[in-house]
Amino acid sequence: MKITRSIALLSQRPLIIMLLGFISVLILLPQASYAMPISTEVPDLQVSWNNSLRYNWGMRMQERNPLIANNALYDQGDALVNRYGTITNRLDWLSELDLSFHERYGLRVTAAAWYDAAYDPHSHSNPNALGAGAAPVSYLNGEFTSAVQRYANGPYAELLDAFVFGSFEIGPAVSNVKLGRHALVWGESLFGSAHAVSYSQVPSDGIKAISNPGASAKETALPLNQLSLLSQINPTVSLVAQLGFEWRPNRLPEGGTYFGADGVNEGPNVNRLAALEGGGGDLGLGLNWRPVWLDGMLGIYGRHFDDKGGWLAQVADGGQTRAVYARDIGLLGVTLSKNIGGTSVGAELSHRSNDPLVSDSAASAGAANGYAGARGDTWHGLINSVTSFGSSPVCQSSVLSAEFTWSRLDRVTHNPELYRAQGYLPACDSDPTLRGCADKEFMSLALSFVPTWLQVYPGVDLEMPLFFAKNFKGNAPSNGGGNEGVTTFKIGLTAKVYARHQFDLAYTGYDQKIEPAADSIFGSRILGAPYKDKGWLSFTYQVAF
Amino acid sequence: MKYLSLAILLSLFLTGTIWVNSTQAGISASEARQLGDSLTSFGAEKAGNRAGTIPAYTGGLSVNDLPPDFQKGSGIWTNPFPNEKPLYSISSRNLAEHASKLSEASKALLRLYPSYRMDIYPSHRSVAYPAWVLNNTLKNATSARLTKEGLTLEGAVGGIPFPIPKNGNEVMWNHMLAYNGYPAEYLGRNWYVDKTGRAINTGELKCSLQSDYYTFHWGADELKKKGNSFFKAAYHFTAPPNAAGNAAYSVDTLDPVEQPRRSWSYSAATRRIRIAPDYTYDTPIASQGGITTYDEGYLSLGRLDLFDFKLLGKREMYIPYNNYRLVFQSRAAQILTPNHLSPDFVRWELHRVWVVEATRKPGKKHTISRRIFYFDEDWSGAGMSDAYSRNDQLSKGMFIAQTPLYDAQMPLARCYFAYDLLDNRYTLIQHFGDPGLGYKLKPEGFQPLTFTPDALPNRGR
């Protein structure tokens, strides 16, 4: 079902002038109240239309790292922009229409549109990159394909939410039902879902998530067609359920773009066969229990779903590759959430069966077995906290969030000869971690600290968001579960003006394990996405109206 | 948590720091006989003052006092005294003459802004209570008691807990437990005005309010068994656009030591309900321009453990009273003038108030070192406070605008405003005067399972 469509948004040249004009008009306008409710003649019918406009500008701040720039697997994305070059100059528009009747039944439709003036369609690469013959190419006839152009350039628009909802009473139970395209995230995870109960519950827009600061989960959690239910049986017990009708994959930065690895995914289908996709029958059932003695919530969840992230380059026939999305993953999880001494604490433990594992890049299970990789049972856990602090000598208030994530292989159940790990694959005999081979155990930590200063100038609140995340132990056994050493840090300054304008300036940097490798045709080994030289400065302006 | 709090309590008990302050239940029966005699059933002085400027209490506005332009069910209560003119005005010029009846913040505002003025109207003791609240109040008089160093209330339900208060903590609880428009649903807007005079709408909220303490006619023991809650607020943002669709729910209980405030939030983006960390004490509220802190909802909300509350007695003071025009019959654009609310819309009256001095306990941390509270003797929820910051400098004044709901025989004091006297900004919370806004009583109560975390998706989207 293709419901996205291209619309003409803005011509390229006057973009900045228009934007500056728009910002100044909005800021200078006398502040009235928000004018979204649309009056209707129908009693008890409420219609509201909210819009947010976001401008992003980004500049590369680092020189190329030769270990990335000279590796043909990553040279094209690295060649795209020089240090101090503009990586994004982009306008995003999110529009939300909400309609409700008697506050019980309603409809919600949202759409996002974007245009990036910094997009350069022409091919870039390092002519001296090592292993060029063995590496995928990100271009067709020296240019990006239309798929890349759609996400990285536009103008383009897509429908996001599109669902109807209702609240019903059946006996003593009160149920909230949603039908149509909407996103659903269960469990307690704070930063990412790779090891959460909500793993692959919604596809994520990884392109917006990494390259579009300010994009909220309203845009990065891609909604799916589904029926969902939250039914309160009594004040302490609720049931949640989900039945999916649609499957969509995660979006990843496309090959040849600033944040992409060359050649992967939807974009350039050079020498690639069509993906073997998931289906639309995701099922989920959960129980929320809030007993008085616990003063918190225990959740129990069972899910059966198809992967939204895939083995992206499975070897197929004739030396070609294809993305393969694993079907029929099972998940059982328990969660706990509780306010402990003023801190909101969340914890999850889940077990997945038939989980796609990190697999051999040089082989697959072949046509008869759907070109699959190895699969197995895995354990996943996380514990997180959110704490609010009041006034201190440094700032007026602050919020500290932290999350520790853990995962461990239980057992390999299918295609063990394809499991990329020591003891399974000879290629993992030495330096297994640096070679991207799975370790038995994986651990990761993420920290966010946001100090706030209110009314620093009339009508202006300041925040300084600080973020640090590091995978500090092992490569996760699960495919896409994370690589040791991958680190992201961000330091920003945010000004919130008159409660509706927001300006952000941020530096985002990355670290990872990276080493020269004389025995590799690519000349280097890079663990994780090639971001060590991709540190960048971003400026974001957003306004809601 | 249970074990942790148990351990803490146990250690406090062992070190003898707790229970020592537990008072005898209520007042003596003979003292209680003043209620309904020289005092009203809720403990106010029945008689007026000698000067005749405060009238005797005669039962408040009755259901026969409906103004002609009042429409029942409209969510708007119109002014029952539309033809009254101010008796006189107080400005910086005649401040000295009235100084003894002005709060420190009122004096500071008069001195700060030449355009600031207080129009004094005839005093009307407009508050009325239904019979069952008065009956409960009489019972509470001899049974209510504070335990755990005044932090926890026991033995009271469905009425004013301490009609004849003996200490500061009892007065604070009387205010927090004012019979204040429950159960109800409102749509209101929050604003602040920065020091350049720009009015900023920080939110439009649809809120459902319930007090189990006042709603279900449970006994005190049954209330305790069923969660001991006196304030439940479930709300969702309808504006600003970046918050619209998000929802939250919070519960306050009579025993904030054992059952501290719990809050949950619902995100419209992920449709996820999460338990919130505590936002308490001196954490400033961004949506109120950073002027107020999380323990200052309706002047005071939350655990009383950081301050010592000393009852200073009763005084005659000018406080905002019967502010129907300000709360219900004004557009935000009319009243949100630079530096202060338009004096044309704020009605002040002379009333007797209980005065409590709250001093930060030694060793405790809070940006405010001292507060003086002034609460209406008729427990209408009306009142005001002066706040002093760390170097004992007057930094803030807060005021509640009360508007008794004459048709329902119920006080209402939800709208409040606060002035930052050091940074020249102010905030107005829960204003219902713009078109489409209003406060609607729900005498029939709410659907079952409205006040639960899992009901939040029914509110948001």
C-alpha cells in the first residue's frame, strides 16, 4: 500500500530567506493564545489542527579519518562532504489533525513533509579506496537513486498516523481501541529499543533519528496499520493487545549519504535482489498489574512478530545480495516500574526465541531456507532511572536519565554454521570482537543530563542537554544489537522562546573501535557505523503553531 | 520502597524523632461547642468586626442569589455583585494609611509600579457549604489529628479538618483540604507575562478533578483503606501544539510520608504511560515562567516537611475575594497588562485571615527561606502568601482568586496568580475567561476507572 506522495513544497533558492522571514514574523507577532481549535457547528465535535515547522542546518566538524575514507565500504559517504561543509540545510513540517466526538470517538491523521537544500545528487568517492572491487556502490549512473533523493532531498511528504479510536465500556471494563496506522511502544525502555520489550514493535526512521535533530517520536516511530487495545479490567489490572496488519522495515541512512554505509538498503539496488520482507501479522498481548502493595507496575508481555531490521546483505544467487527480514520472532518479557525515593525506575527482562543473530556476511542458508542467517534464543535486560533535581548553585532545575542495557546469548537454534561468533565461524578465531563477531554478552550505558535556567532573558528559558552513550562490553549476539566501543556524545544549548519557539545548537560526536588491517582488502576494520570522523555541529529552529 | 520507608520510619522511631509531636485527637467537646454558636460550623467568627467593615456570616450566597446573566451548566459563574463600585482604592500614595491590612507583597507591588492599584470592594462572606460538609466538619473538630510531625492527617473526612486550628500545620491542612469544586472538569489556560510585558500562553489544559476525601462519603477509615487520597488531577494538554495530546495524572494523599504523591505521564508520540519522577519542593515550574515552584500549587501543595509552620494568629487583611470578573468574565488580553494584572479586574475585600509563618528548617534546602501565608477564615480556598528568598529578601507574592459557586453551595478557588518581585514578571494559572473555557461541576461523578494511570490514553490521543 503506497500512500506516500510527493508534493511540491518550496523552491530551493529562497528557502533561507523565506524561513528567516517566517521566523521573524512569528516572533514579532503579538502573542495571542494558540488558535488551533477549529469551531464546528456540530455540538461535541472537536477538531484541532496543529503544525510544527523545523529548520535544521548541520556542518561537518572533523577531517576524514583515512581508516574510513580509504575503506571502500565507507568511502562514498565519507567523500560526500568536506570538513566545514554543510551536511544538511533542511525544512521539516509536521501537521496533525485531530477530530473527536464526545471525547470518546475520534480520528487522527498526521503527515510529515521535508526538503533539504544541501542535497547533492552527484556521486562522490575516493578513487584510491581499498577494496573498491568488492564493495557495493551507492549510485546508479553516477547519481543517487530516487529512493535516496526522496529521504535526503525531497520535497516529499508522507502520511504518518491515520487511525480511528474509541472508548468503550463492556461490563465493568473500560477499553480504549485504536484502528489504523499508529505507533505503539510497550515496556519501560528510555533510549532505544534494541534490547527492550518493544523491540521491533514499530519500525523506526533511523534517517530522521540521526540526521534531523528535534524530530520527535511522532516522526521517528513509523506507525503501522494495526488494531490495538488497552482494556482496564479494574483499578489494578489492565490488558493490552495488538494485532498488526502491515509490515514496514526500519529506515537506515542510505549508502553514500553522510550517515550511511555504502550501498546498503532501500536506496541503490545496484547488484541487489529485492528484499525478502516481513509480513503483517504481528501479535502482542500484555498484562499491566498495579497492586497497591507494590506502589508500582508489573508488566508481563508476550509478542510474536517479524523483524523490522534485517540482515541487510545476505548472499543470494549469482553473487548478488538481498536484505532478508526474519519472520516469527517470539518474545516474553516482564517489566517493573516504580517511583523509588522520588526517582522513576524502570526495568525489563525479556527472552526472545528465533531471534535473528549476527550472521556470516559471506554465506546464507540459501534459497530453500529463505537466505536466512543464524537464529537463536537470547536474553535482554535493562534498568533505567529518571530523576528531577530542584535548585542548585549551578542551575534552577535539572533532569538526569540513565539506562543500563544488557544482552546474552541463550542458545543458537537455527543455522549455527552461519552464526558469526568464535567457535562457530573460522573467521572469528582471532580478534573476534573487532571483526564484528558476536560475543556471548553485551552491555551498554546511556546517560542524559539536562540542566535548565528559566527566564534568562524575558520569555527565554535555557537548557543544556548533555548526552553520552557507550556500548562498553561485547558485540551483541542479536543482529543489529550493538557493537562494542560504539559511543555517541552530544553537548547542546537550547533556548525556548515564548513557549513556542525553540533554538538548538549542538555538537554531536562519535567514537568507535577502528584499526588498520593489513590482512583485509579494505585496509581497516571498523566496528559499527563509520562515524568516528562524522562529528557535526547542528543548528535547529522549531516552532509550533 | 515499602521496606525502605519502613526502615526509615523504624530508625526515626528508634531515635525518638517521630511521634513526639503527635497531638491529642482534635479539641475538647466543650471547646467544640463554640462551633455553631460564637463560631460558624467551620470555625470562623460569626460576628462582623467592630468597624462594620467585615460583615457577620449569614450563610453565604444562597441558591436564590443567582445573577440574572448566570447560565447554569455554562461553566461560567457571573458576578453576583455587578453594580457594586469600589469603596476606595489603594495606591502607592495612600499605602501607609492601609499598611496594617496589606501583605508585604501587596505593599511591594504598590511601591514598585505606579500603575498598580487595589480596588477595595464591600466585603461579602459569600461562601456557603452543603449541610453534610458542615456535619463532617463538626465531627472532625473532635476526631482529626496530625501525626508524623504534622505531616499526616488522620481521623478527618469530608469537611474542614480543624475548624478551631491550634497550630500552623493544622491551618495548612485546612487550606489544602478546602472544599474546592469537586468533582469537576475544567478547560483553563495558564499564562505568564515577562518583564517586557509580553503575555505568553504556556498551556491549555483539560483537567478532571476529584477529591476522594469529599466525593464518596466514606468514613475516615474507609478512605484510608481506599488510597487516602484528597486530590486527584487527570489532565491533558490541548495546547501548545508541541504538547497537545500528552496527558498526566497525579494523586495526593493525607499521608504523604507513607504514600507520597504519585504521577504518571502519557506520551502522544509513543502511546506510552510512564510513572514520573518526583517534581517537588523548589523545582521551578517552567510553564509558570519559573515564578512558582512545585510545592506552591494553590499556595501550598505537597509534603510539609521542609518548613516549620508557626501560627501567628488572625488579622484583618485585604485579600482577593469574589473575583468572578477576573476568573470568568475577562479575556486574557484585557487583564494581562505589563508588570501586573489589570487593577480594573481584581477585586479586593477586607477579610479575617489566619496567618502562618513557615520557616525553612535548619539543614533543609529550599530556594525560599520563609513564607507568610494568609488564609481566609471561611476556608474558601482564598488566601495569599509572601515568599522570602535565601537572604530573607521578599521575592514573591502569590494570590488566590476565589469565586464561590452560588448555585452549588460550594467554594471554588482554582485560579491563582503570582508575582516575581525581583524579576518583574507574573503568572496567571487556570484562567477560564476566554471563549470556550470554563469550569464544569460533575455532580454525577466520573465514569469508573477515570482516575487511573491506564485511563490516560482515553484523555490523550
